[in-house]
Amino acid sequence: MVFKKLVLMMMGCLGCAGQPTEPSTEKTESKSLIDESVVVTSPRVKLGDGRYLAYRERGVPKNISKYRIIIVHGFGSSKEMSFMASDELLDELGIYLLIFDRAGYGESDINSKRSLKSEASDIEELADLLELGSRFYVIGVSLGCYPAWSCIKHIPGRLENYLVSF
């Protein structure tokens, strides 16, 4: 039990390593909030309300994994975030990672009615659609702790275990 918590806490810390600490100085010009030229390159699932969530998978196949972990990125990030866990480590520990674009980020659709509860609902529905099983782990990185906390509050029965640290 302590080992699981320690491994998850270390993975969360490693996931933050290498993240930029200062905003980019590159100047970009934005003409609208929605860029119609964006080409969807990642797999996506359609939620019950018609929105799509894009995701990326790493690690061992979910059907043989010991640990199924959903990573929730923070503000200004996406499913392409640098999560510093080598493929060898994921294989050795039997970890399946699912990293997804939260509503309105990356290649996922905007949720105009987003709330604390809808973040947990998105994670739960994503887990169901990808057949992760009845229980899974959630790791929130930076502002991704907000939806991770929402899972503790709204869907605690779906979480394998949880550890809150500040």
C-alpha cells in the first residue's frame, strides 16, 4: 500500500520535470479562438453529449496492466506533455498510462458547461469508453489537480486509491 502511494507520488513529481517554468517569448498571432486548420491526429472518443476527447496511450497494454493510470494535464498543456517515465519503467512495473486533452485543450472539444463535476464525469466516461475497468488511478499535474480532486469528490468508488499532497 505504501509502495503504491510512493510510486504514484514519484511518477507525479517526475511528470512535472522538464516542464517550462516561464512563458514562451515567441510572438504568435491569433485571429480567432478556434483554429479551423487544426488537423486531428490523435485517437478521440465521442462522449454522450456529442463532444470528443483526444487521448494518448503509453505503457503496457491495458488488458495486461497491473496499474491503469489516467494523467490529467494542467493549464497550457495537453496530452503531449512530457511525462518523464521511461517505457522500460512502465513495462517493468506493468503500468498503462492514459493521457488525454481536457475539454477545450489540444484536440478535444470545448465544454461550454464545464464544471467541477463535469471534469470528473469526462474522466469516468473516458475510462468507460476505453474499457479501463471499474477502478483506476488518477494523477493530476499542476492545474490538473483540480479535476483529479473532482474525481475524489464525485467518483471515489471508481478510484483504485488516492493520495493528496500539497
